[in-house]
Amino acid sequence: MLSEIAAELESGGGTTVLLHGNADPDALACAFAISRAFNDVAIVAPGGLDRLAKVLAQQLGVDVAQGSDAPIKGRILVLDTSGPDQIPLDLDHSAAMVIDHHARNHAWDDARIYYCDDSKSSCAEIIYELLRETGKNPDRDVALALMTGILTDTGNFRYARPASIIAFAELMELHGTGTDEAIGLVSLDMDLSERISQLRGAQRLKYWKVGDKVVAISQGSAYEASVCKALLHLGADIAFVGSQRGDGFRISARATSDMVRAGVHLGKLLNGVGSETSNGGGGHPGAAGISGVGDVEAMLNISAENAIRLLKELESSGDG
Ligand SMILES: [Mn+2]
């Protein structure tokens, strides 16, 4: 079926490649590869690109029309999109060809061609296969883009299947490109102000040791979540970072995935702190926040006390 799609793309008349909303590097890399391999291909992202895909598009000079009013010409090829509802457009499915690697979705059953290989960790691997089957060798930029798609969709290989790593290695060998180059294509430069916030956060850090775990708090004026992540990199297992805004305060909290597996739920923890102090707190197990009226330093200490108590409880229940 891939060769059927390739033959269609080869047959003239032009193609519009459509991407899912907030398209990611995998989607963009696939579209870029198709646009280099076949004639008269336009890339349209009706729901825009995500931050990393924007960086990738800029680095490789990929032309992408964004927004739902972008013109759609010729045949339609939908890439890396798990369902029609992912595309904010009134789309005639029956005219579309679809290539995807997510779970098979019956909403695509009426598409003209629906090629879904959910054994692949990234769509980039399927597009690489399509190029190989049609004897089109990816050029250096396309190889790099596809490598980036594989990297980002596998969480830098954390969730990669053997086939992802084989495809990645073959793409590397084509032009002697390095993994670092592919990673570099989607790295975000941090603003100076964000980096200064992280450094200040480290400067004002307070921490407690609980067994072999570390709870850290710090204060700043901005980028609380980013400072939290920096504190986790420095060695904290749980971090709370807050800022004072007049009478109000705002605190972000982060925990490592090890802590979450051990039973820490920061959303519940901050929800408890919130009801204790009549403020609003909540969120996910590993990422949460609380804001309201009060003194940020006092609120940070209360949050840390709760985290320390929780760690002691987890420790003693682990012993028993
Ligand atoms: Mn994907």
C-alpha cells in the first residue's frame, strides 16, 4: 500500500500534505521528506506547529502554511495524524490518503487509502520505508529530519523499539550524520532571563534530607516551573519554587518520576496545603502548583513540611 501511495504522489497534479494540530517534529519531518522526494508538494498545518517543530522548520528552511485558511490544492496526504478530529478543517476524508503510526482508528476507514502501521514508534520510520521502497535516497537534511522525528517520538530512544534504532542507524550512515546533530535541530535556546532565574533559584535554595531523598525550596520572581526542573537536575527529588506578587504568591512544584512511582502525588499534596491555608492548589503527580494570598516563604515551608512528612510515611510503609 505504501507503493500505491508513492505511485499516486508520482503521478503529477500536486499534493497537499496535511498535519495534525500543534504538529510535532515527527509530523513535520515526514512532510519535509515527502516534499523533497516528490514534485509539487505543499505542506499545510491548519492547527499550527508546536515549539520544537517551529525550531526544526526554521533550521531546515521548511515552508509550512499555517492556519485553517491555507489553500489546499491537489490530492491530500495526511501524515502522523491519529484521527480526522486532529485536523481543524472540514475535510473530505474519502479523498484523503493517510499514513499513520498511532492505534488504528475507524474514523479513517472511509479514507481513499489508510496505511496504519502501529508497530512503528514514529511516522518517520514509515516515510523512510516509503522512500526506500521507491528508490529515493533521503538527502542529508531529510535524513536528519527523519532522525529528529524518531528521536522525539521515542523520547530520545527511551520508548524506542528495535526497528526505530535500526532505521535511525541507517539514516545516520547515509550521510555520516551524528545523533548530536539531530538533537541540535530541536533544542530550544533558553532566554537569558530564564537562565538567570535558574541561577538565582540555585542561589536561594534551601533543602532537607529525608533518608536518601532531598526536598528543596527556592524563591524567585519568574519561571517557577523552569527553576523547579533546574533544582531536580541539581539533585533534588522534590522541588517547590515560589514567587511573591504583592499580597499574592505563586508556587510551582515538581517531583522526579522515581518519586511519582514511589507514590508521591504533588497535586494532592498541594491540594491539601491549599485547603489548610484557604488557597487553591492542585495538579498532576509529578507537576503541580498552588497560588493565592499570603507570604510565599511561609507557603514554601508548609509545602516542604508536607512533602517531608509524606516521604517519611512512604519510607516507613516501605520498611514494613
Ligand atoms: Mn508521530
